[in-house]
Amino acid sequence: MNIKTNIKHLELALPIYNASGAWCTTEKELHDIAKSKSAAVMFKSMTVKPREGNPEPRLRITDSFSINSMGLPNRGVDYYCKIVDMFAQYQKPLFASIAGFAENEFYDLFERVNDKSFDAIEVNLSCPNVSGKSVFAYNPKISVRILKRLRKRTNKILGVKLPPFNEREEIRNMAEGFVSIGVDFATLINSYPLGCAIDIKKEIMTIKPNMGIGGLGGPSLKAISLAQVVLFHHFSDGKLAIIGVGGVNKGSDIYEYILAGASAVGVGTALIHEGPKIFKRLENELVHMLKEKRVENIKEKIGKLKFME
Ligand code: RRO
């Protein structure tokens, strides 16, 4: 059986890796991911300067969802550029994730990581947790402009991380825009921007920053994320490789994302909860499922979801 997949010319040994933000902020965490069964090493979104992030508690995980308002804690782009070469020994694709607070910062960050041994660059246009800053991707003109300029500056694999959209037309515009300028992949989706979890006993929010409201992830996000994957796959005519993120916690979740049109999936909340050993479990469960369904090659199933007449 073949579970290899591709993001354009980049080959992945299996269709599963860490979502940015999950277990990938420190050198130690990145080594943990590299040593695990994860197909790639995705780095935490990096900013121009190091950041402590928002005050704690800033993450709440329940059985059905997670809420986070991390606030982009990261060591800064220079740190990640300095350590990236250490990860070449693992012979896995290395993904940088960049997050600017202004359009120009994306160009600066990009110049820095583009020079280094990252194989792919994900442009995070969808961080929900910085007070007073809007989500870039909700402005399609700026989003496409940023990616267009970056595309001209690199032959590396270039992708974009997007938030959920509410209308099919917005998705059509984004998908067509990104295809027309040659973006390689879209990671769908970042956490839903406005969620919260209340502690009913104490009658208080369970995280501190921003009135207790942050990005919603985990199993509750899957239904939303799958629909985004289906529509992006449809409107891009399969020309945009898609990484499905949201509620991946078992082999069948991965299979659903593949059917919907994803070439691979990212694991966020469940990785934070279970740790990097989750990749082996997910691989086993996926292989088991493919055997049961007599699927020889996972790539044959990408986007093969059926629709009722
Ligand atoms: O660090 C965060 O608060 C964060 C980021 Br940058 C992101 O892209 N998505 C998210 O849920 N949290």
C-alpha cells in the first residue's frame, strides 16, 4: 500500500504532519516532531521580534473543542533561521510559517526564511489572537497581493493559511486568485476566530486574554473545515494542494479530509493533547482503514467525495 502524498513537487512519506502552533515553538519541540512519524516539521508562526504571547491561562482543551489565545508566542525569525539547519539530518520537509503585523513585515520575514534551508513557506494570514489587529485573509485584495509578491521571489513551495469563510463566493475569489498567481498550497483552516468556553461552576471564562475569547479548534471545527476543503478543491479545480486542519484525531478523520480534496492533514489540538506519539497511532489507523476499504494508493482518493444527485 502506498500512503505517500505530494504538495506539488514536495513528497511526503505520509499525509500527516503537525499544524503550525502545535508542538513546534522551541528547538526541543521541533526535534520531538522531527523524530516522530510526522511527515514534515512545521514551525510555529514566526514574527520579526521574539514574543512572549498573551497572559496565561491562554489555552483550554475539552473533549469537543479547544480555545486558544496564545498571542503568537515565538522566539522570533532570527532564532528559527539559526536553528533550521540542525533539522536537515531528519530528511523531512521543513516548513516555515510567517506572521506579520503589517503587510511589509510579511516581505521582511519572507526574505529571511527564503534564504534558509526551509523547503516550504506557509504565510499565516489568519492569526485570530492579536488584539486590535484584523485577520489579513478577510481582505482578499491584500491577501492576493502579498502572495503575488512572494511568489515572484521564490521557487520554494509556497502556501497560505486561511481562516474559515462564510460565503461560497469569498472562497471562489480566494481560490481563483491564489491559483492564478501560482500559490502551491492552502492550509484550511486556522482556528475559528471567535470562540469561548465558560467554567459554569465558577461562572468565569476559562482563558484570560481578550475577554476569554479566542480561536476555536479541535473536533468541533471539523465540520466547518471539511466544507472549506470541499469548496476550495472545487473552485481551484484541484490546482491548489490543500492541507486539511481541524479536528484530526483518528484515521477516519484523515480519510474524510482526503475525500474532501486534501492532499494531507495537519494535526493541532490532538497533538497538543496527546504529544508526538499521536503520529504513529494516526498512521496505523489510516493504514488499517485503507486496508479495509481496499485502497492501494491514497492519492487515488484525493477529492473523490461523491455528491448526491
Ligand atoms: O499564536 C496564536 O495565538 C495563534 C496563531 Br499565530 C494562529 O495562527 N492560530 C491560532 O489559533 N493561534
